[in-house]
Amino acid sequence: MRYRSRRGIPGFRLSLGLTVSFLSLMVLLPMLSIVILSSGLGPRGFWEAVSDPRVLAGYRVSFLCSLIAASLNSVFGLILAWVLVRYRFPGRRFIDGLIELPFALPTAVTGIALATLYSDKGWFGKPLAALGLRAAYSETGIILALTFITIPFVVRAVQPVLEQLDRSYEEAGRMLGASPPQIFRRVIFPEITPALLTGFGLSFARALGEYGSVVFIAGNMPFRTEIAPLLIMIKLEQFNYMEATAVALVMLAASFLIMFGINCIQSRASSFVRG
Amino acid sequence: MYVNLEHISKRFDGFQAVREVSFGIRRGRLAALLGPSGSGKTTILRMIAGLEDPDSGDIRIDGLRVNDIEPSRRGIGFVFQNYALFRYMTVFDNIAFGLTIKKEKPGRIRERVGELLQLIGMSGLEKRYPAQLSGGQKQRVAFARALAPNPRLLLLDEPFAAIDAKVRRELRAWLREMIRSLGLTSIFVTHDQDEAIEVADEIIVTNQGRVEQMGSSLELYQSPATPFVVEFIGASTPVPEISALKGFDGTPPGAGGAVRPEFVSVYAPDEQVQYAHTEEAIVRSIAFRGDSLELGLTLKGLPLTAAYSLARAPLAVGDAVRLLIRHLYLFDGGQVRLLQNSAYGNGPSENFYSI
Ligand SMILES: Nc1ncnc2c1ncn2[C@@H]1O[C@H](COP(=O)(O)OP(=O)(O)OP(=O)(O)O)[C@@H](O)[C@H]1O
Ligand SMILES: [Mg+2]
């Protein structure tokens, strides 16, 4: 089998070599160290570490909340990107500048700010509590924090695609009688799907790994609002490195599978355009 | 008139893109909007389609004022300059788009799309995506997609601009035949005069947001209404001072105009000339133009172009020849007048095109 570059750009061997070395150093090597470290447990110990009910509950909370946060951001991030690209209004640049803020803020600050707002005595928490809803110290709180810190991904992935999208596609739909919702669903949405999937995948992955902001608002009740990264931290603090890396390894494998799946769907979605 | 524009104007934030444009097109005719870049062709086309609203004026199709009618209800098929094929849909789905929006029955859609695929000679390619088509094929799919809902008027914005020169000639002929055989009233935009002449029944010449003249290519060529049309259609060389030329001494001083190559008769040095009013000129270049020679000449410092028959006495670069400017266009305000050399006596000549 011969490996060839799709587009015939020269320097394929060199660039592939660089890619592989870079990925090995920055990604594979650290992961390998996790595998080696956790292998000290032996198969049996490993299984016990990762199938502990408290750990399983942690996985459930982490994956579920990250999924919901990434989905929320896919919807609202898309709307946000749409508004920023398609409308001209005073304060547009200001809002555009705000988008990256969740990245710039230390995550602990985010966590404390959210906890203050949503605690039973906070601005939002108080009216919510009056309605019998509990935001902070519940799964809702975790989702809030994860949504907040992953806002930029979908917006920034979709925005350039929307900006580049030629208006004539919409006009062609309009001339053929399509209503605005039909144009969005049948003409625009397929164009932005690959970018939307990228944004979703990035949000999801980032949310899975988030620790700093969540611990302040989650309440960290075992089996209920304890996220997997926190469990890892707890084990590390007890100098239980092997079990900590075992838990981490399962998370890594699961996220890799999910990201791989998203990439597959995405490359299928954009294959029509490449021809 | 089937399609009628009456005093249409359009401004884009402070820029007057279209000024007081009026014209009419008869049913079944194929008209070209021809003009230089930025002259408002696309804007006029988009206003007819309803993709842009005119600031003033009326647009009528088949007698009905359509200004306030939704684009999709005007019965118009539109072919975009970049074709705007939906990239994530197959050829079939692209062509079927307008029909599925209208909620036609699937059987009926399949039948109509099959018919159109046959018409554009692309049966068997319906499962392809636009990225897998050549430029010419994309154009034909865009054409079929616009035709699918049976429009009564077809608008095409620079339909050949994105196609390389070789395929373009073929497609031009194809599109003209196709539109003629369907009897569909059509307007297409172009900035290429050869294209307009070859494809269109009538040409509407635009310049700086105005219509300069409308007519068949022969009309535009033989009786141009404005100096712009003289310069834009066919070949001509400008003459800044007409009264300096022999035989036109009666023209008021300062008046300018233009000369077409076929308005100039060239006589070899030893040839007998029956007319007075010939002038001496030097041959600067000789180019072969298929059926005749094109001579580049200078007359008292004024560069001129003239056609010269292959059957006449051969000339060489540097020869001093005699020439007679039989006619020229006088630019008089925004108007154009055809003047005749006084060597022919006074009074207008009708058959000035015969040599
Ligand atoms: N949406 C718009 N906003 C502002 N100005 C515009 C807009 N559309 C067109 N114009 C201006 O109006 C003028 C006419 O544009 P138009 O596209 O109709 O020209 P055209 O004759 O089609 O030119 P071309 O041959 O380059 O396509 C141009 O000067 C253009 O800059
Ligand atoms: Mg144009």
C-alpha cells in the first residue's frame, strides 16, 4: 500500500513525519504513561478500581452533564453565531468580544461566581429556590458551569462558516418558493453541520475534563453530583496514583471513542463537497 | 410587451446603481443586458426577480404589476452567476427542489426531473453531487433547476462567466437553442458583446445605471444612439477634432466623434482615386483578420483603423497611402449623428455600408 497526499502538496513525507512526532510527544507519550502507571494494578485491581459504584456514578454524572452542556451550546451557540453574523446592531462588537471571556477567566473564579449567583441566597438562586428548584449543588449547577465554560467552541466554529456562506444559496431557495424555515433546514443547516459537529465535539471534550469551576457549584455529593475528574483528584490526594490513572484511562478511552465517532460523521457530512 | 420596466431606480446607501431604467421585452424573446462592470445589470435583473426592491418605478410581467409580489410567486426561474447549486444535494434533489417545496407527488417529481435530465443531456448523472460535475454540467443543472417549476420568465446572471473559453462557445449555442425551442421569454446578463450578439434577439446596453439603447445587434451597430454605444459595440477609433479632416470642414470646430474601420477607404500609392478630399496616411501595422486585413494607420498624427480587402494591391508597413473617410459619427451632446464626406456631395447617403 502506498501513502499519498490527497491534494498533491509537496513535502508530504516531511509533514506527516512532523505530525506523527508532534502527536507522539504531546499526546501519545503522556497517555502511554497513564497506561503504564495504571497497569501496576493488574487486570483484577484495574477492574475493581473502575467498576466501583461511586466511580461508575461519577462517569455517569460527567458524561451526562457534558453531553447536555454541549447540546445546549450547540443550540444557543448556533443562534448566537447567527445573530452575530447576520444582524448589525449597536453593541454587536461588544458581544462578539464577550464570547471568549469564559476561556480567559480562571475556572475557579467562574465556579465561585456561579455558585454565588445560583446558591439559595444568590440573585438567581433565591427566586429559583422559591419555585422549589435547586440550581447550585445539583446536576443543574454542573450543567450550568460546563455550559458557561464551553460557550466559545460552537460560536467560533460556526461563525466563519456562516460568514463565508454565499447569499445566493438562500436566494436560490427563495426563488424556488422555500420559506425561511425551509431554507434554513434544507439549505443552510447542511452547510454548517460539519462546523456544528466540530463545535459540539470540542465542547463535549472540554466539558468532560473540566474540574476547577464545577467543584465549587456541584456540591460534590458522592453518587449524585460528584464528577469523575473530582474522583481522580480525591484519589491523587490519597496518593492512590494507580487507581487515579485507571479511572482516567477509562475516561480517555470513552472520550476518544466519542470524538472518533463525531469525526467520522463529520467527514461523511463534508465528503459531498470535496467530491 | 411581456416584461416591462417603467422608470426603475435603485440606490445603495448613497450610490445610485440604477437610474430611471425603462424597457420592454416581447413574449418569447431572448434579451441581453449588456454593459461594463458596475453598470447595474445584475441589480436590474435582481429587481425583476424580486430579490431587490426598486426605490421607484413599476415592473410588469404579462401586464401585472409585480413590485409587491413575492419572488417565488412571480413565475421566474433564476440562474445565478455561481449557479448556487445546493452542495449537499444530488443533481436529482437540486432539480427537484422547487417541486418538493410545492409538495408535488413523488411520482410526478420523478417524471419531471427525468424529463429535465434528458433535456440537459445528463440522464444517469442524477446521483452525483455538484462537486463532482464540470462547470458546464453545473450550469446545465442550474438551468434545469430553474426550469423545473415551469417559470414564464427565465433570468440568467452571467451564465457563461465561470466557464472556460472553449466550452463557453458550445454552451452558448446550446443555451440559445434550448431557450428558443422552449419559447421561453428570457433575459441574461453579460459584459461580453460577442456573447450578446451571438445569443440574444435584442440587446439592452447599460452604462452607469442607465439604459443607453435597446435594439437588435444590427440596429445597435448601424444606428448607435449615444457615443457610449458607438464605443462599446463594434470597433471604432475616436476623432477628437472632426473639422480638421478633409471633407468635414463644415463641422463646428471643437466637435469630436468616432470612425469605424469600414468607414475608411484606403487606396494604394499608385492607385487612381476619383475623389477629392483624400488624405495621406502612413501604414503602421497590418493584421490578418480572416477575410480581410486590418490596417493600423496614422493620419496627421491621428491613429485610425481601416479594413482592407485581400484582393487589393498589397501594402507594407511604412507605405504612404491615400485614404478617404467616407463617413464618421459626430458626437453632439449625448447624441450621435452620421456625417458623410462632402466629396459625395451634400445630402445623406442611405447605403453607406456598401464599399
Ligand atoms: N448590495 C449592494 N450594496 C451596495 N452597492 C451595491 C450593491 N449591489 C450593487 N451595488 C453597486 O451597484 C452598482 C451596480 O452593480 P451591479 O452588480 O448591478 O453591476 P453589474 O453591471 O452587474 O456589474 P458586473 O458586470 O461587475 O457584475 C455597482 O457599483 C455596485 O458596487
Ligand atoms: Mg453583475
